[in-house]
Amino acid sequence: MEPYQLILRFVLGGSVVLFASLAGDLSKNPFVAGVLMCFPALVLAGGIALALSGYDTPSVSRYFVSTLVGLAVTAIFSLACSFTVRGVGIWVGVLTGLVVWAVAAAAAIFIQSLVK
């Protein structure tokens, strides 16, 4: 991966976090921040990086379609955090959500490798 690709991902990802945090603070509505955090900056940056690296259009297209699985895994993470944070607090709840995410992501990758 080229340095400019890393910088592109860093800038896009960081900008979304900053913007969503500011919008959530200004609106006093965590729903606004949550929706804005789902802006596909990293997906977009990854697709652009693949295209700039010389991947053909069908490969970039498959990349974008495969992010749908990532969205499902992220939804599982969000649900796990939502349920566990209420019962055990923010830090243990988020850690639990990350463990759930890792298991779900590993399962999705494993299942994809069987189908391929």
C-alpha cells in the first residue's frame, strides 16, 4: 500500500469522526452522531485506493459489494454494544462488542472462503 493511500484513509476517516462528533455535540442528539458515523468514508477511500492501485473495474465492484457483509458484521457489533453497555457499563460493553465483532468477522471470512 502506498503512503498516499494511507493518508487518504486517515484523512477521510478522521474527518468523518470529527464531523459526526461535532454534529452530535451541536445537536445534543446521539442519533445524529450515530447516523453520521456510518458515512462510508473508509469504504470510499478503500475503493479509490484499489482503483488508483490499478485494480480493474470488476474487482473494485466486488470490493463494494463485499462491504455489505461488513455492514452486517458492524450491525452485529452495534447491537452487542447497545445491549451490553446498558448492563455492564461503557468499557466492558464496548470490549464485549469488539469480541462479538471479531467472532462475526472471522465467521464471515471463513464462510466466504468456503463459498469461493
